[in-house]
Amino acid sequence: MDFLIQVVWEGLVAGVLYALIALGFVLIFKASGVFNFAQGIMVVFAALTLVGSYEKMAAAGFTGFPAAMASIVVSLAVMFALAWLVERLVLRHLVNQPDIILFMATFGLTYFLIGFGEAVFGGDPKIMITQQLGLPTGSTEFRLPGFGPNGKDGLVLIQHIDVAATVIASLMIAALALFFQYTRIGRALRAVADSHKAALSVGITLNQIWVVVWFTAGIVALVTGIMWGARSDVSFGLSNIALKALPVLIVGGFTSVPGAIAGGLIIGIGEKLGELYLAPLLLGSTMGRGVESWVAFIIALAFVMARPQGLFGDKIIERI
């Protein structure tokens, strides 16, 4: 029983972080109606900017928490510049174009950021500045009376960084949900998502809205990069984790912030339980290898067949 609790806890942490990744996709989709394929590399680029700027400051003798905070400011400035350039050079010229055109534009942005990032920061993995940012390290063991084998005491190991990641990600998700629901800019974002032409007709400026939403997605990418980088490292391989956002979005719905939360938790816990219970059943076949890597997509496929719009997505009815 203690091992099951450990697995569910790790699935919960992964699910919250998946939800944070998916939130970046939701932000762009709600404002432009297109799946932003570049969100994964934005996570890597933001994290590399943070670590790279700190290394430059450390080389100049400026270290510790103040240098880390200065690096965050630099990273936010870079993400704002990226948002402004994307709007100025890409989105402004694609207003009212088919969604597939915008989708392919994010493909191009992805490969540009990969090449630019490798040229500036190099291709070697980097260590996240966890201690300098004030994030907790270490772990705590909790004993659970009667939850272990044969009625003995069970043991659950909780990593402090996982607790911090869960709290920070949850607070950001809640703040953005309130932002979309109750602020003027949030309502404008929803209006732009419904119809570009209708939004323009009531005086909403698409250019400013797109800069705001891409910068907000950049902030989410930075927080995501810090949290995932603190649990592993910062490298271009980190962008592959963003692929897990696709089943999360399918389960929760592409336009829903609460859906991103629910989808992330379902996928995070589901893949851990799948590894625990399915892997032993499939060990005699090739399907038993790496269950955790594909069970999320099986869950998403089941939702596509049963509820294509996701748990909280808008059901689209077309009348002819």
C-alpha cells in the first residue's frame, strides 16, 4: 500500500507539471485558435536563457539569490521580446488566414528557436540553478503505520522540490484561470479566440492581444522550464516532455484551463498506475516495455472515441 501511495504521489506531481505545460498551449489556442507547436521549445529556450544569463553573471562575480532574480528579469525580458517579434514578424501577416497556416508558422518558429538556442547556449545539458533561486532540495520520509508489507509500517519518500513544484504550478494555474475569467484582457482573449473579425469590429486590437498572450505563454514556459529543469536538467531533450501536453489537451479540452488541470492529473496518475499494473501483465511481449511512454496516448485515444471535445471542451455543433 505504501508503494501505491508513492506511485500516486509521483503521478500527481507529474500531472500538475503536465497541466502547466498544457496551459501554455491553451493560452495560445484560446487567443488564436491554433495549436502552438513551439511551446515545447519555448520552455527549453526560457530555461536556457535563465541558466545562461546566470552563468554570465557568475563569471562577472555576481552570484547568489540576487543574481538569480536578475536572471529571471533577463529571461522575462527575452520572452517579451520574443512575443513582440512573433507578433510583428509572423502573426501580423497571417490575420484571418486558415488555421493550418498559423500551425505551420509555429513549426518554423520551433526550428528557428532550436537553431538559435544551440548557437547561443550550445547543445550541452545545463544544471538548473535550484539553490540560487531559493527552491528547496532534499527529501523527507513519512512512515505510515500498517501500510507496509505484512502489516508493517510503510514508507513514503517526498522530494521537497516536488512539493514546491506542485504548489507553484497550482498557484499559477489558479491565477491564470482567474485572469481569463474576470479581467478585461482575459475577456478580450476569449473574444479573439471566438472570431478575429468580430473582435476587430468591437475595437479589440489583435496585435496587442497576441503580444500579451504570447508573453503570458512565455512566463508559463519559464516557470515550466524551472520546475522540470530542477527535477532533471535543462537540455533540448526537455522539449519532448511537451509532447505529453497533447493527450492532456485531448482529455481536458483545448480551450479550458480547468480541463488542463483535470487532463494533467488523469494523464500523470494514469501513466504511473499503468506502469505499475500493466507492465507486469505485458512483460512477455514487446508492449510491456516502456508502458509509461505510451499509456497516456491510449487514454487520450479512449477519450477521442468517447468524448472528442474533452472533459471541459466546447462541443461544436454545425448546422447545415
